[in-house]
Amino acid sequence: MKKKQNVHLHLLPIVKEENVSIPKEVARYLLDISKLIIGGAVITAALDIIPDKIVVIYISGTAATVIAVAAFITLLTTKKEKQ
């Protein structure tokens, strides 16, 4: 006969954010996309998938920089509007 095990459940309170700033979330999303682009370029260069590594690095670096600048501009304009 098996013994019953005592199971203790701890319920965590759900915290809801009331102030969700859409431009701030868009900026975070754009920064994540720029990091993924750079990561994809590094993996592509490391695995020798494309013979022109330098071209892939330059194109992805340029695209990631443009997206990151757009994210920072979105953040800065959001902060100015709130003040």
C-alpha cells in the first residue's frame, strides 16, 4: 500500500500592469529583432553557409544598426511626450 504524499501548493498573486506603453514595447521588440539579426549573421558566418562572410556581416550589421536606431528614436520620442 502506498503512502499519500502531502502536496503543498503555493499560489502566487497575479500582477497586472495597468500602464502598458505601446511605443515602449515596440522599441523593445525592435531591439530584440536587431539582436537576432546579428546572431543569425554570426551563426551563418561560423557555419560557412555562405561563402561571402564579410558581405553577410556588413549587411546584417547595417540592418541591425538601422533597426536599433529606430528603437532608440521611438524610446526618446515616447519619453519626451510623457514629460
